[in-house]
Amino acid sequence: MVTSTAIKNNKTPKRNTAHRVALGEITPNNLGQLKKLNTVLFPVQYSEKFYKDVLEVGEFAKFAYFNDCCIGAVCCRKEQIKESNQGTTSDQAKLYIMTLGVLAPYRNLGIGTKLLTHILQHATLTTQHPKFVEIYLHVQTSNEEALAFYKKYDFEIVATVEGYYKKISPPDAYVLSKKL
Ligand SMILES: CC(C)(COP(=O)(O)OP(=O)(O)OC[C@H]1O[C@@H](n2cnc3c(N)ncnc32)[C@H](O)[C@@H]1OP(=O)(O)O)[C@@H](O)C(=O)NCCC(=O)NCCS
């Protein structure tokens, strides 16, 4: 049923598709799938180191499946925070979202939310060591879709990095951050 609220907001109501969505592991055997997805989703080419690191972060890198088809993924990096002055590592860390994307036909179905919720849940587990105190990422300043998505989940723009991207226009990025 199309509700009056949905009509007022000029949005197509979402069908209940949650039962068709699942998350899955990224392994050496399906890494090629991630490379293909990233080629379609992002205007940036990722290095072999990116793909090597993805295999080491456990729950912080996941595929999203819709009806058993791979249609999205999230890949994060853990960054241990250094003690100021001494250069030694503290017991606190940041989680950096390197990529989070859903293929265009499957957007606005809550799949990006499912990927983000998964990493947030794992980042805030009391058993996490080192403890994550922040999650952050870079977003191209023109990427309104992604900015709206992250703002909905209380990420804030904390900086603008001019010339962050070398081969795409605009080259500038916002740093979006959320304290955990
Ligand atoms: C950003 C992205 C991951 C969102 O994925 P998604 O599966 O469409 O997101 P969801 O369906 O979970 O949307 C959740 C909320 O985000 C916001 N949102 C998502 N897309 C939006 C859009 N195009 N315009 C406005 N708000 C939007 C809405 O508030 C939405 O909630 P609502 O529909 O209940 O209002 C997706 O657009 C994408 O893959 N973009 C290309 C890759 C990219 O730029 N990634 C970000 C940099 S890492």
C-alpha cells in the first residue's frame, strides 16, 4: 500500500526485502568478485595491498548478497592510535571505511545500512581490543548520495581535504567522522 507519508516525501515505499539480503565473508577464493564490484562502484583503482589487507580484517570486510547475488561490499582498515609525543601505540584505535558500496539497481533497499550496521556493531563490541573510539572515511565532495547516507547515521564533516583524489574531478574530499 502506498501511504500518504510516502507520497508527501516523494519517495517510493520500500518493499520488505530484508529476508533476501545476507552478508558473507570475503576470502582469497572470491576476492576477484570484490575487484569487479569495486571497478563498477568506485572511480578509483585500488592497489594489491588494499586487497591483501581486506583478507586480514575479519568482520570489517563483508559482501552483501541480494537473492544470493553479490551486489555490494564494505571494506575497512583498523588504525591503532599512537600516544602523542612518545610514538608508542595506545589501547585505542580508529576504524577507517575504505569502501562501502551497493550496485545502483539495489540501492535504497537498506543494504548500505545493513553493511554499516554490521561494522558498527562489531566495532562497539566490549570484547574489542584495542577499543575503537572513532569511525571515519573520505567522501568526494560531490557525492551527495553518500553524504546523505552517512549524515543519516550521525557522521559529521570534520575536515575538507583539497586535492585528495588525483585522477577524478572534483578532487576534493570531506572527512566524515563518528565518535564511538
Ligand atoms: C551510499 C550508498 C552505499 C547507500 O547505500 P543504500 O543501500 O542505497 O543505502 P540505504 O538504502 O541503506 O539508505 C539508508 C539511508 O541513507 C539515505 N540515502 C541513501 N541514498 C540516498 C539518496 N540517494 N538520497 C538521499 N538520501 C539517501 C536515506 O536517508 C536512507 O534512508 P531512508 O531511505 O530510510 O530515508 C550507495 O548510494 C552507494 O553504493 N553509492 C556509491 C558508492 C559510494 O559512493 N560509497 C560511499 C563512499 S565509501
